[in-house]
Amino acid sequence: MARARVYGTELICIKRMDYAEADRIITALTPDHGKVRLLAKGVRKSTSRMAGHLELFSHAHAILARGRDLDIVTQATTVEPFRGIREDLVAISYAYHFGELVDAFLPDGDEHRSVFALLRDVLEVLDAHTITPALAARQFELHFLDALGFRPQLTTCLVCKTPIEPDTNGFSAALGGVLCANCMRREPSAAPIRVETLKLLRYLQRLSRVHLATIRVPDMVLQDAERILRRQLEFVLERRLRAAEFVRHVAEATAVYAGG
């Protein structure tokens, strides 16, 4: 059965690149068509009606026409602008991180409704400033890994299968989860994980949506959780995450500014 030449979809713009004199190539995540690359003709002109609806990290509805190489955006309307993200350096640094994860892990054209919902929810939280961005990011990363089939094992030892007790346990990115205090000594890839950090990761893994992550967490525990999940993500991806470094630099600069 032939595909419709014109179709509509929701989308979240995660990346864009100037093209030709006034066009842009947009990378977007959609609920039904997965990650897509689109051509927005004339969107950089001051007279373009679509420009404001295709901002980075905005949630929009678009009408697309199938093209030979790239599908073409013919109309767009804003669903949620998430303007507060683009006006806040910390928030947008995290948004770039989420966009990099989606772009790096997802192949073009594979449907990922759960990832679309996850991305929309975390951008909504960033925009509203209702939850600490670092906490929202850890919840996103855990559920993102889960949606792609890389759910970390956080409750039983990966080697001996016994329940994890509050102790000096280990976490192995290579094995994909925690090891008990005895088994971690024999696993070269295991690094120690704090009891408080493991409790946090378990809590976030149980939450169905990021909006529910309303607890207060010490910075030291959040940093430890970031280190562990970043190691897991980079192991699966097999390369370093560039936007994660941007997040760190922004956080350090913001802390210095606030203190001085």
C-alpha cells in the first residue's frame, strides 16, 4: 500500500542546521515516525510564518510532504513553545544533552512513542522550573535506557543474583547494573556505588513520570548518580557525550557567578 504523500505529525525539534540561502534541515523526534530529518524551506527569511513554530526544543504539529531525500515541512503550528528553556542557560544545556541522546541512540524512522513522551515530559519540567534539572535528567536517562532495552539492574547482584543489601556495592557499566560487595571484588569493571546513590536510582527508576520526582537530594549524591549513568550511556553508545560536558561547564560557571 502506497504511503500518503502528505501527512501530519507532532514533533519536537532537537537539532537544526542552516541550508542553502534561507532553508534549514531539522532533526526532530515524532511519536509515530521516530527520528526524522526534515527540510524547512525559507524558514530563515524574516517573512517566514513557520520560523517561530520550529524553534529548538519546541513541541509543534506539522504538515509534511514526502520528498526524494528529505520530507518537507509545509505548515507548522506550536503546541507548546517551551520558551522558558531557551531563556535559561542551565535549562537549555540539559535540553541539548537530551537532544544529543535521542539523536545518537535512535536510528531514523523507528517509532518510539515512549521516548517522545519522555522527552516531552522532561522539557515541560525544564520549562516550568518545577524540579531540579539534574534530578529530572537522571530520571530521563534511566527511563531512556529502559525504553531502548538497556534497563540497569539495580535490585539484585548481576553475578550471584542475591538481593542487594545496604553495603559497599559496585556498579558495572559493562555488565549493566549492580554487584554485591562480595562479587564486585572479583569484577574489574565494577566501581563503588554509594548506598544513597543506589537508593536514588531505584527511586527514579520506579517513577512513571519525571513530574513525580519531587524529593530533595544532596548535590554529592546527584553528582554520583550523574557519573554512573553517564558511564552507562557512554558504554552503550561507545563514545563520549559532548553535551554532558556543556552541562557541567554551565553548572560550574553558574555556581561561580552565584557565589561571587
